[in-house]
Amino acid sequence: MKLNSPLQVYKYLPQTNCAECGETTCMAFAAHLIDRSKKLDNCPPILKEAFKKKYIELITLLAPEIREITIGVGERAKKIGGDDVIYRHQLTFFDPTAFAYDVWDTMPEKELVERVNKITNFKKFYIGKFLRVDMIAVRCVSGDAAKFAAAVKKVNETTTLPLILCSFDPAILKSGLEVVKDKNPLLYAANEKNWGEVAELALTYKVPVVLFSPDLDKLKSLALTFGEMGIKNLVLDPGTYPQGKQLKETFERFIKLRRSGIKEAQKDMAYPVMAVPLNAWLVYKDTAAASYWETVLASVFTVRYGDIMILHSLEPYAMLPEVHIRETIYTDPRTPAKVAPGVNQVGSPTKDSPVIVTTNFALTYYTVESDLSSNKINCYLAAVDTDGIGVEAAVAGGQLTAAKIKDAFQKANFEFKEKTSHNTLILPGLAARLQGDVEDVTGLRVLIGPPDSGRIPGWMDKNWPPKPK
Amino acid sequence: MTKKIKLSELGSLFGGDIQALEGVKIEGDVEIDLGSMGMNPQMAYALGHETAQMAMHLMNISRILGYPVDQVFGGQQQVAAAAPKRLSKLIESKFSVGKNEEWKTPIQEVILGATSSDGGTRKSTITLGGENALPYYFDSPMPHRNHITMDVFDMPINMAKAVKGNYEDVINSPAEWAKKVVRDFGADMVTIHLISTDPNIKDTSPAQAAKTVEEVLQAVDVPIVIGGSGNPEKDPAVLEKCAEVAEGERCILASASLNLDYARIAEAAKKYNHVVLSWTQLEINAQKELNRKLMKQCGVKRENILMDPTTAALGYGLDYAYTNMERIRLAGLSGDTELNFPMSSGTTNAWGAREAWMTSSPLKEDSDWGPREYRGPIWEIITGLTLSLAGNDLFMMMHPTAVQVLKEITQTLYGSKETDPVNIDNWITAVV
């Protein structure tokens, strides 16, 4: 965005401190606009006719450096782009990389439907939510417009995920577009040869479109030309070469595009960028080797500026690291990594339920908590204040000690004699070396749990209720 | 700088007679941006249709009123009408982008290992650091590739099944284990972890540990890392003794940290010519503090310091580890001479992630996790790869496949992998 201080934003606001946005002052609201935690539309007065001019000016000044583009419609519609910084610690990255997995029009129908369902239903639990993937890329392999349209139709009937229609033949793209013209699909792609006809499609159907050229001069020509024709919902594909010097150059193109868009504010190229890790399959034929390399490419371009990518492998060992590396890069670094220290109930614990200790590092806490609740283990779970450091590191660094553990229960007014029948505490397996200390300091019986909370169910079968000494 | 004027002030712009505007009713109080009035197609594009159209209106009105618009605005043609334009030819253009001018301070070069000419017995040495830009960036080529040191333990330990299968034949002999990782798995270096010295494990004596180090040094001719057990009371004594028997070899002593007697480790490194691994826990300011103490208080030379700012596994805090390393590297390149040292990552930590080793997800709601044999190595690869992009130089690793793939991608991005060109123009129709 073009503004960098709340004061600059404040000048455009009504300055009435009406608090309708939920903030007490316009200056506070301005600060939220700068860190992008609120939107201008949260201010009702500025939407009124009298402020129309200031609204239009401000919304332009607040627009992210990289254009934000929406693909698809409805609940699963996905925004891409929208970034304002080149390093995540400078603010945060917005609009996590969209992962599209491919299907093709020569697939037997049954396989096609199965594959689409697998993509649509993929989920992986992570800190209180499920990680998912975003889109289906339909590739025209047949070269037959009717066949392509039929495949697009089938995919569209099977999923609500946004689609990418893939062909360099404008007639084929058109046949697919006709089927899903009300679904805002992404067109892939215009190149040096077909650009005129693809532009015509983008204008007629008002859909976003990918421009493809590994030559950045030509890519810029395409972007300028489309822009001049009024087509602004663009995605740039600078070519993803799968190996060797070509891959190194691909990496450099991604850096150059994002640097030009954000650091140098070159508006002509400030569009979301697409990577095609699927190209790993052009050089590796073995499923495991190709899936590994595809995951490697996907990770490189998730870290360095890919806003959307087309992938092929549905192997869990490819998809799991892919969704996790995206979460790694797009997690808001401004969000605290800690949960409030305290002793919490999981399910409905009784006097015979175990009391389990973990740290207040959000990742650890939520992992343990979900393992317990998913396996229907009623218990008390203590989040000890370790300054948001995980168990192993906190034991090594002195943030998880017997005194800290005692303190956690005292502050929560948790009396073992009153709340439990067993007077027993369970330490994480990675904190085993604290056992003696904790016994001495608290006077409780201390059991050592498994090193990973995923194994608590099995551990409980063997160790709970505690055997008398 | 652009100057904004109101439509009602248009007359003064032309230096003409404002009276001429009388009788012309112009609604609204629109502003036009004079700085962008060059009205060539690219400008019109940059302004957006609305502004462009408005400007066209203004010029037309002015023309009607007799103002010499075309002279003022350079006689531009009609632009950006309301209906979408069709172009028959691509607008020619050149793309260019500048280099980063803020990166003026190179990362310190650190040499690991010493050959006979330098008082050691290694066959060759490894140089880390020297970068003038973020890794693999076009601003400045990376002077040295990334390197990998593989883990060897001085006693059998619990390992993920996928890892264990590779070491069962050597698990009781650190020397054989070291030979195997160099000979069969392409390790650039070997890390000997002296975990049996922990008083809570076997409490092996420093002298015994030193003997293990000697065995490893004899078994392989690559540079080595000497790792303690992580016990802050015992490590200084263990590392001192090992440093002594490895005198002159320029090993990495792992590690000096703020929660143990780092001065003893620094002293051992100085006395016996080794490199200190300065280890902190995901905290850039602590890293600065420890580096400063090692240099100022203990007198360790810059060329003998390597940092380990801590590696957290993918899905288990890698976001912190990544950003911490990226910030450290950017600070170093931008002139912070307490942070411009090469970095090392305990990439093996990736195996702590349950996704790397568990048979299946403990959560019933998850999609199938598939075979774990494939999950583990890729978890280690992606953890390492992510940190390589943040600036990490040396990777401590465990699984041979992970080592092989991480080498392939880091050396590709470094620029030393030659392959036949691939044509991607028809990827859409590829049968995969």
C-alpha cells in the first residue's frame, strides 16, 4: 500500500471518533488499516455520499502492492496475491498460495470423479483447524474441444472448488468456459501466439487469465497489452523449469517479479505469480521420485513468492508437507504463539481423571489438546508458562522447571487433594529428567508420559489408573 | 512530485482567461493528477480507465473551449475509451529490476577442517559463508555451496524406523558409522554426538568420549563436528577433552550456549584451533548477545564462529526458525557485524514431527497419511530446504535420501547442476 503511517490514513477519515467501526478513535481505526487487520468498509460514515471522494482516494492508496484476484465463486472462492512486503516479518503475507491439483480430459469418468473428490475432501488437522487444498486444474490433453467441455462439466458437477481451464488453444478454452461461465474460472493461458483470442475470451466472459512466458520482456509486453485492453485480473506464469540451470533461472525470475512489484512498485508487473511444480513429472517418471521433486519445487516457490501453483501428485507424502510449508510461510508472525497459562478441562474430568502437564507454546498445547479430545480422554491439562517455548527446548533452556510447574497449579488454585483421588501428575516424556525435582517440590506422585502426545491413548491403556506403589 | 488541481482551476493551468469557462457547468469537484497526464497508453493503463476517461473528457471540453490542450499535453491520441479496446499488436516492452543496494556487508567466511599443510590430518577443507546476498539470489553469486554433515552417535539410540534401517549394521561402532555415511551416503562432514556422556544416560567420562572422537578422526578424512550430550554441566569438560585430542583439526565444537560455561568452550577452541558453534534458541537478540560475548569477552576470532539459531521441524515451529534465520541473515548482510556469520541447522529435528514417523494420524478426521517410509525423508528435506532459503549454510542430517535430495536442490539453486534443457511449452498436454 502507498501509505505507511496511521496519521497519513487519518487525514482521509471522517475524524469524528464515532466508534461505529468498533474502535474508540479514528486514529486507532487508521492503525488497523495500516496493519490490514480491518477493512475500509468497516467504517460506515466514509461509505456515505459526502465522503465518496475521500473513500475512492483512500481505497486506492490502501490497495496492496500486488493485485488481489479472486478465482471461483461462493464459499470456496479463493483470493490470491494481495501482498505488501517481501519478507514475512515485515508485516505478514496475505492470501496463502492457492494449490490447484490437475485432472485431464482423457481420464475415464470414474477415475476423474474419484480424483476430484480426493482433492476436494483432503484435510489435515493443524492447531485447531483443517488445512485444505484449493482448486482443480483441468488440462486438455485430447486436443478435442467437446471432450474438454465434457470433462469440465463433470468436474463442475462434482466439486465447488474453483477451476483452472488449461489449454493454449482458444477454441478449446472457449468450449470449457461455456460450461462454467458463471463460476469465474481462471484461464490458462495466453502466450505470444494466442494472446489476441485469449484476451477476447477474458473480455467476453469477464474471467481472470494467466499470461505465460519465461521471457520477462515478453511477459511484460503481454501484461501491458492486456492492461491496455482493460484486463486487469492477470496472473503471471514465468515458466517453471524442473531442473538444472533452467530451474535456477526460474527461481531468479520469481525474485525479480516480486521485487519489481513490491520494492520498486512497478505496477505493470504487480500481479500474482504462478508456479507449475507439476513439471517435475516431465523429468521424473517414478511416482516417488517425481512426487518428491514436485514437493521440493512447490516448497521453493511457496517460500519465494508463488501465489498459485498447479500440482499433480496426490500422494499423502507430497500433500502433507505442501500444506504445512504453506502454513509455515503464511502464518501471521504477529499472532502470539502462546496460550494463556492455566489448568484447563478436556472433556468432563472426574476425580479419577489424569492431570497432564504441557507448555503454553500454542503449537504444543493445541496438539496435545486435540490428541486428548479426539481420543475422548477426559482430563485436566495444565499449560505451564514457558514463555511460549516447547517442552524439549524449555527443559533445556530452564523455562520448564519443577518450580514453574508447581506455580502453574497454585496460580490456578488447583488442589490435588480436592480435585483428584490419586494425587498424581503426568509429565511429558520429553521432560522425564524433571521427575525427581517435581516429586520433591510438589510432593505429588509423578508419572512420565510418552514423548509424543499422539501416543497418550496407548500409554493410558497400560499406565492408567496408576498402580498402587 | 505530482500536483493536484481542481477542475475549476483548470483555466489558470493554461495561463488563459478564466472568463472563458463561464457558462460551462461542470459538475463535481474532481481532481486530476497532473503528474500522470502524459496520456500515452501505458500511463492510461496505469491510471485506470476511470481516470483516463475523465482526463479525456477534460481535454475535450477544454478543446471545445479553445484551450491549446494538444500543445500542453503533447498532442496525444485518443486513449482508453469506455468500451474495451482491442489491440492487434503486442506493446513492446523491456523488463528490468535493480539489485539490492542494502547488502553491503559480506557474511564471514569460516574454514572447517585442516589439511596436513595447516596442522591437521583432513584430506580437504570446507569453507562456509562469504555470501553477499540472500541464498541463490541474482544480486551476487553464492561463493560456496551448502554442505551436509551426517549424524553419528556414540551409542545406540532410538531412531525412527525409516532412519534406523540404514544404520543397523554400524550402530555399535561410531567409526564404522562415520565411514558409512561418508562412503555410501555422500556426507560432506560427520557429526559425532557424544550423548553417552550425559550423567542421566551413561555418564561416560570425557577421556572415553575423546577416544571415540579419535576413532572417528581416523576412520574418515572429512572435517568433523564434535557434539556434546546437551547436558550443560557436563558438556564443557567433554568438549575440552575432545578439543585437545583433535588439536589442529578445526572441528566444530557443538555447542556454546548462554546456559552453560561458554567461556570454557571458547577457550578450548582457541587453544586447540577449532570453530565454536554459537547456539541460541530462536531468539535473534540472544544470538547477538552470545556472539558478542564469544568475541569480546572470550576473544574468539570472527573466522572461528558459526551460529545455530535452532531448527524447529516443519509443522512444529519452522515458521519461527525460518523467520529468525532470515532476519539474522538480512541483519548480517545489512551491516550487523554481530550477526554476519554462517549458520548451521539441526535438520534432524524434523524427525520429531509425528508426520515423519507415526504409522498413521492419531486423528480420525484427517485424510489418510499414507506410508510413513516416504513421509519421514521428505519432512527432513523440506525442513532443510526452507532454512536453506533463509540463509542456512550447513545442515546436520540423518536420512540418506533426505541428504541426496537436499543436495540436489541446493546445488541446483547454487548453480552447479548441469542438465539437458527441458521444453515446458507443452506441459498442459503431457501424459503424467
